[in-house]
Amino acid sequence: MSDLQVSQVAGRLYDDANPTLGNVPQSDEDRSNWRRIQRSDQKHYLIHPEDLPEARRRDPALKVLDQQ
């Protein structure tokens, strides 16, 4: 496994073990600027814009599903 693959797997394991559901604002208004993404494992998430660079570093195949 390459270093990149190890980093991606470690990131996914961390994300799976530490779901961010508790950190997601409850109203749509509070997350109106959040981005819809799809990871390379085809899972969909809402992510705060400030977290997007780190998510892309962990998963270079990440897709941003909404355009802002």
C-alpha cells in the first residue's frame, strides 16, 4: 500500500469511528453554506467549507456535488 492509500484508509476509519452527526447544525439555515460531497467509497456527506481542503487531502478522488 502506498502512503496515500494508507492515509485514505486511516482517514476513513477515523471518520467512521467519529461520526460528525453531533456537530451538524440542526436547521437548514445553519448549514446553508455547507458543501455536499461524495468520497471515493461513494458515501455522501455534508461538510463545512473550511474542512474541504483536509477532506480533499485525505481523498483526492473526492467530488463536490454542489456548485457554489
